Amino acid sequence: MSSPSSVVEHRTWHLEPDREPDAETTTYAMQCAVDGETSPASEDPNAPQDWVLAHCGKNPSHHSFREIITRPWCTWMQA
């Protein structure tokens, strides 16, 4: 038998990028779609792009890459 439940009040949750001073930093990386090798993560989005060009130089048949962005998010409840 299930126990009764009730809703005391309804609140709306919000989701947004975390821009607080103590938030984790956003990082960028690139991953080769051919062999799965991934660049080091960097706060500078240009550094992984340099890695892609070096990876292509070593692997001329690798042409497809994915960008991996790690961005902190937070939720908050409207009062």
C-alpha cells in the first residue's frame, strides 16, 4: 500500500551557466573522431585547436574532430 503524499507548494527551478566567482572554470578540448585521442583540457580554446593541427600532421588521414566544452552550470529556485 502506498502512503499518501501532497504538494505543499509549487516552485519553478531555473538552470543557467554558473558565473559565480567560485565556479569551476570552463575548459576546452578536442577529440579525434578517428582514433579517439583527446587533447589536454585548457581554459584557452585555441590551445586544443593547435593540438588538432599537430595531430593532423602526424596522422594525415584524420580529418574529423569533436570539440569538448566543460562548462559549469547551476540551478536555483524562484522564491
